[in-house]
Amino acid sequence: MSCETQKNKIALQYSLEMAKNLSVLSDFFTQPLGLTTFGYKRVYQNGRYLFLSTNQDWLKYHYQNVKDHGAFFQEAMDTAHLNHSYRVLWPSARHDHFLDALNHFGMWHGINFYKWRDDYLELWTFSTSCDRGGISQIYLNTLPYFEEFIHYFNLKSSEIININDKEKLAQFEHCLPSPSLQNNALNPLTEIINLIKIDKFLINGPNGLVTLTKRESECLKLLGTGKSAKEVAAVLQISPRTVECYVNQIKEKTGCYSKSKLLKSAQSFNLD
């Protein structure tokens, strides 16, 4: 066993144990769309990373052999760093060894969602089989649902992902490089994606997982900071009566009819 493999042995075992949980969280969303693999990655700037995937063969290969992100995905990560978040479709033509490896393990025609936090990058990745070359249009038509699923996944995965033990984090050979300031040419489809407005968000309440509009979400988040309806109205430049109307709509959707229950439910609500 190589030094690199030995170093990531605990991280690999943890990720393999989590693969079934990942499938439970994602199959209800990916299977109706004809997607075959879902993955989640968290990469710290010191080179440590957590990688989860429903494709266990890819997990084993990744932890034991992959030492960098490849040219295409490194550029996407750099762009995400500069823009806080980013969405990109995989290219139809292979660009580097990483894309070759994905295809070898049955992952094609994918889409990645990136988001930078304070000291790490989060990645949610979806892909399908080789014969689904026309799925790009499905991605474009259903982007709000992908965003909703990511909110749902973040909510649920926080209950099962435990990386307090740093041995569960694998290690790249090199630290995550700082993003380049070069203005690289982007895939035209990614520019279309970035123009599409995402205006729905998820919250979990007595009625289960429901969607809120962006305005409802803004009202709820501000109320959660202790602001009154009048103060929320001033921030959003709407009337207090309109704020109350949004709050009533949220109560009806969630089944949280008291303010205390509503705000408690909102504690797990992620507006990012």
C-alpha cells in the first residue's frame, strides 16, 4: 500500500460507510431525473478534504489515486472563489485526466455547484450515463429544483456528517492554490445558467419540507435576527402589512402557527 493510500485509509473507510446514507438522501431526487451519481466534496485550503459519493468504485479510486482536481475543475474552483458561488456543466470533450477518470467510472454529462465558505469550498456534483448527451437542457430547465435539493441536502447531511475526527479528512499532496485572476473563457452554457434567477428556498416544519419564495425567505431570516415586522419592512422597503402577509403565508405553508415555533423551525433554515 502506497504512502498516499495509507494516509487516506481512514478517510476512505469513512466515505465508504457514508455512501449508503448519501444514496438515501439523494436517490429520491436523482433517479426521476435519470441521474446515476451524486457526490459531495468539502475542500479546505490546507489541502484536507472530505469526499462522499454514491459511486463507491469512484470513491476508492479517488482517495487512492487522485492528487489534484484537473485543469477544468480547478478553473471552476478558482471562478467560484472569485464569485463566491458558481455552477458549471461538464464539457462534452475530455480536457484532462480527471475527466477521463470520471468517464471511466461511468460518470458523464455532469453539472457541478460550488460555494465558498470562510476557509473551505463546498461542491455538489451530479452526473449520468454516457448515452444521456441531451441532459444539459434538463439541467437548465430544472435549476431551481437542484438549488432546492442542495438546501435540503445541507439540512439533512448536517445530522449525519461528523468530521470532528480530522483523520476522516483526506489529504491532497499540495494545498488548494489561490485562485487566478485571469479572466478565462467560460462554457457558454454556464453563462446562461448564471443568468437564471433562483427564487425558491427550503424550510423544514410540521408540514414537512416546503418551499418559500425569496421574499418570504428574506422576511423569515430578518425576523430570526430579532427584528420586528416594522423593522423588517424598513429593511426590505415594503409595508409592515406586507411583511405580516408574508409571515402568514409562511405559517400556512409550514404549519408553524406561533411565532416561536416558526422561528425555531427557521433555525435550521439556510438562505445562502
